[in-house]
Amino acid sequence: MAYIATIKDEDIRVEIEESEPGLYRVWINGADCKVDFFEARENLYSLIFDHQSYEVDIDEVENGSYSVMVKGDHFDVLVVDEKKKKLAEKLGAGAGGRQEIKSPMAGNIWKLLKNQGDFVKEGEVLIILEAMKMENEIRSPIDGLVTSVSAVEGAAVSAGALLCLIDPTEE
Amino acid sequence: MFNKVLIANRGEIAVRVVRACKELGIATVAVYSEVDRASLHVRVADEAYCIGPAPSSQSYLMAEKIIEVARKAKVDAIHPGYGFLSENAEFAELCVENDIVFIGPNPRAIRIMGNKTTSRVAVAEMNVPLVPGMKENLLNAEHCLEWSEKIGYPLMLKAAAGGGGKGMRKIDSPDGLLDAFRATKSEAIKSFNDDAIYMERYVDRPRHIEIQVLGDKHGNMIHVGERECSIQRRHQKVIEEAPSPIVDEEMRQRMGAAALSAARSVNYDSAGTVEFIVSGESKEFFFLEMNTRLQVEHPITEMVTGIDLCKEMIRSAAGQELTIKQEDVQMRGHAIECRISAEDPDNDFLPTPGKIAGLRVPGGPGIRDESGVYEGFEVPIHYDPLISKLVVWGRDRDNAISRCRRALSEYIVKGIKTTIPFHARVMLNEHFISGDFDTSFIDTHFKMEDAAHKRPDEKVAIIGAVIKAFRRDKENSQRITSTTEGGGGVNPWKLSGRIRSLSNR
């Protein structure tokens, strides 16, 4: 079975098969690894390969999106079935580039700098979010038109909450 | 000694003070805001009172409310921790008026040291070296030009009421001077409600080194060595160590004597810290400011001297004499503190409030974890992101660094991102290891190397995630098979047809 693992915007193809329960053969970057995978407790795993022992925390944050910790270092890995990814790419190609601007963290909306109907440039600040005594600027990823704003000044938002929509256009 | 103490703070420092009180046999009273009901400091204290809504301006900064609770709970004294009301002279006076001891210095010392201009005048009288510059405030643009010629470039413009790295600017040439004068002034009034600014020399390769002092109400005062605090991000300390890699015994004694003079200028009578800016080139040191409170980084001094600063501070507030003499103070080994915050180091240190889904804290020799959280705790959005301080001790600096690296690799916080990976990378940085750094370390020496840094365990992370995905997919497909086998109202033939039609799309 083949998966595409995405880490820091880099796609890596990984093939895997189960040789016996708990033992896996994994092909990654041309290397062939035999991995002994043991679930020590929920979301905490002991991995042995090449006689190297690793304690690894793996939490599935969302469907296919994993938060992994190895020796104090933190990694975000997206794992998608290669077939499904190809299918999704085919469907996604040519689709509109409407941008959903979501809150990257829980906080309070400090200031709304753009309103519905405003044109924005890529990198322009849309909203200032306040959390933990810090002001955090949320910028537009594209040039476009703000088509709707759901954020309200002074209101609390949770991580991942939709703040506004931007349609790619030119002024 | 006191019978009962109220701690007017939250988080790890409130827990720290409760521990000191317990060791001294003192009962403790916690105060908390409405969102802090589940906080650790509330659980560890003997009594707890809710003092208002989440914003600190309506809770932890409400002096009157805290005094009211103190009277109700019949406490003898209030420990303010750091931040919040800890350096508020009016609050210290309010305590005195209500017959409650403020665990900190006398209010006059707080007031004088709380302002850059008055503190510089006070310590200059005691011949404490100051960065060459003005002792008064800048009046206008002409005054600014006049002083710039006396001081020379590069120079700094600073807000008199400033602190925490806000309200200061480095100016390299006369071109930008007057614009910077106006900008610093307007920033000063916005941030500190006071537009007074002054000018001083810029110190080359600046390091930030501070001396811990301890005083009592009987006129005794000692210094207990230095802390190196040059590893800063946006002028906020993130890693501290004691001793400093550039301070030898001779320099330590000179800095210690200067710190004592500075403290004596205000009859200092508690635990406090005199901060110096030190030129990494010439090793000249200049008075920066005095913090009239217990510092975040106090544990590293405790680790190398064996002195419990928090307990000494409480004892001295209760009118007891210091139990340590200057000649008894010795530094042994090396200590490092990493401030662990709910911030994402891979995403420009964006705050990451949220629930701590899992927590494993390092152990073993030489490790001290000063935590304010626990597994299952939800880090609120309203306060400082510091969740814990990892403090390690080693026989020497090299041993402390390798121990710190080991402890960080054991430290697991799940559910929210923290600065643990950032600290792990600093502990591998060659400039940090060699001790060759200044306050610009993170911007100059760290970012580039960090960007190029190949993370050795990336492959392990990918393999782990893929195996987990594979096991999940396998389990799901088995579940489909077993439900279809069980009948359950689904006609397996129909289902199979549907799967086929999907895969043909």
C-alpha cells in the first residue's frame, strides 16, 4: 500500500506492508526499513528499526493529519492514501481559489481592518487577533475581494473558526 | 513568622510561593479569576477565593479586591509573585495601610527603581556605572540634536517609563534621528502613558547579565552571584544560565559590589535583581534597571548557591535577619533554565492556548520542573503563555547543556504546541555551546542555522505516522467487512455494487 506523507510542504512517497502483526516493511526515500511497531499506550508508540529504539507520540489531530513528537522535537505530518490523493488532485484541478480565512488559534478579535467589499493585496493585514497578551496579525494569502466577514470585533473565537472569505480577483 | 500568606498571582510562580510557604509552615491563600478555577495554584493552596472575571484588569490587578480578600481570610502578608501588582508602589502602600505585610521591598524603593530616570539618578549618586547618556529627559528636537553630538552614534532613544524591551530604538546615523525622536515619543505615550524619553550610548555586542541581591530590614544585604540572560526573543528572556560564561570571580565581585551599591541607594530590604548591560567586547558593565521582585529566573541561582530565595524573601519580610553571610555564598556547578511557553516555534511563536492532552515531565539527576499546569488543564487565552520552567543543574556548563538536552528530549506536552523543540535546537547551536553570543543571538546566530538544520528524526516521524494511518485504514476496512458479515440490514451485494460504482468514478 502506498501513501503520500507531506511534511513542511514536501511530499514523500512511502510504501508499506505488514509482514506479521506489529512488524512492517516500509520503503521510504529508496530505503527499505523493517519496523517493529508497539503501542505502549494510547497514542504512545515504541518503534524499533535497525536496532534503534524510539519512543514516539502520534496523535491524529484531524483525518489524516498527525501531530508527532520524537525526542522532544515536534512534526506535523499529513498522510494520504496515494490513490485518494491522485483522485482529489484530479477533482481539485481548475476549481476556484476562494480562500477561507480561519483563526489559527483561540483568542479575541481585537480589530477588523477589512470589511466586506474591500479589495486586499496578498500579505495585507485583515484582522488582528489577541491571545495571551500578544497581538497576532492575520494576513491575506492572495490578492482578492473580501466577500464575507463572520468575525466580530471584541468577540472570542476558537481555533479553526471561519473569520472571512476572500475571492481571488483583481481590482 | 507569618501564620498565613495570600499569593496575589497565578500559574507557576503562585505554585512556587505556595511551596515555599508550606516548607516554612505557613498557611496559603490563593486568588483566582473566573477562568482559573481549574488552575494548579488553586489546587495546591489551603484556601482559595475567586476575585473576578478573566481579564487581569478586573481580577489579578484589582488591588482593592485583593486587600478585601486578604482581610477576610485574615492573612499576615501578601506575596505578589512577579508581574501583576509586584512592582506597584501604591499596592505596597495599600498593604501597609491595612496592616498587611507586603512581601517585597519598601514602597519608596519600588517607586524609585520603577522609573528609568529616577533610578539612574539614585544609583549614579552611589557611583554605579551607567551607560553614558542623559540623566534628564529630552525636551525637544534641538535638545535631541545637541545630545546626539555629545554621545555619538550608534545611540539609543528610550522611554523613561519603559520596560520589557518596549519603547526603545537604536539610531545609526543623524539621518533618522528626528523622525525616531518623534516616533519613540508617540510610542512611549501609547504604551506607558508618559512621553518622557532620553538618550544613551549603544553598547556593542550587548549581553544582559544580572546580579541577585538579598536584603533584610536590619540593614544586611548580600549578593548571590549573577545570571546570564542574553538569550532573548523580542527583548523577552527565554533561556537563562548561572554563572555567566564570560564572568570570572574578579568581575563577579565587582558587579556584586556595584549591585549592592545600587540596592543601598534605595535602602533595599528584600530579594531583588540589579540588571546590567555588559559589552561582550570590553566586558564593561553598566546599570540598566533594578527589578524589585522575585524574578522568573530565580531558580537557577537557587540551584548553584543552594539558597532558597523565595523562603529568604518571606523570612526577611517577617522581620527576620538573613541567615546567610556574604562570605558563605558560593556558586557550585552550572544551572540552565528554559522557559517553556504555549507558543509554536515553527510558526513564528504564535500563541497556542488549549487543552494539555498529555504531559510527561522529565526526571532523573539534576532536573527541576517549575510547572503551573497539569495533564487535562486548559491553558487560557488571557494570560502570559509561560506554562513551565525547566531548570537543570550540572557539574559544569558542558554537563548542564547535555543534561538539558536530555531532559528536553523526555519532556512531552501533547494537545498544544510548546517551545520545547526551540530549546532543544538552541542546546545544539554551536554559538550557544561556545558561550559566544549576545542579546541578538536569536535573530543573528540562531535563525540561519536553524533554517538549515536537518531534523534527524524526521524520517522516524514519517514512518510512525504512516504506520498509524495504515493500521487505521486496515481496521476500518475490517470493520466494514465485519458489519456486512453480521448482516445488520445491509445487503452485502448492494454494498459491493456501491463500492464498485465509486471506484469507477
